Amino acid sequence: KVLFFAGLREALGTGSESLALPAGIATVGDLRDHLAARGEPWSALATTKNLRVALNQQMVGLDAPLRPGDEVAFFPPVTGG
């Protein structure tokens, strides 16, 4: 399951998506690139600076390995007061 938060959720028009891992998707970064390759507005996943990612509710880097059944959440930078 893939979750999208804040501005990404608004830009993509969805807060979540369930998908089977396609062949060759081994890391969180691979998944990000796969989703971004869908074109606009999905390319924002690859171009957003300081994009944060959680894997099974733990913050990770883009090199974190994926397994079937994992939950991945993408967070854009957020400001507020």
C-alpha cells in the first residue's frame, strides 16, 4: 500500500493506492521512480525536494528494500505554525 500526504495527496488526487510490486522494484527509490514515470502529476514524486518516506511507519531512505505487503508513505516538505 502506498500513502500520499499533504500537498502530494492534493496534487495526485488520491491519498492512497494499493499495488503489487512490479518486477524490478526493489527499493523505495525504485517505487518512487516507477510512480513518477506515470507522468504529470505523478512526476512530482521525483522532483519534490526533501521528500520524506516512511516504510511500515518508520522513516527510511530511498535505498530501503521493499517486500510484498509493505506500506510506503510519501511526505512532501510541510511548513506551518
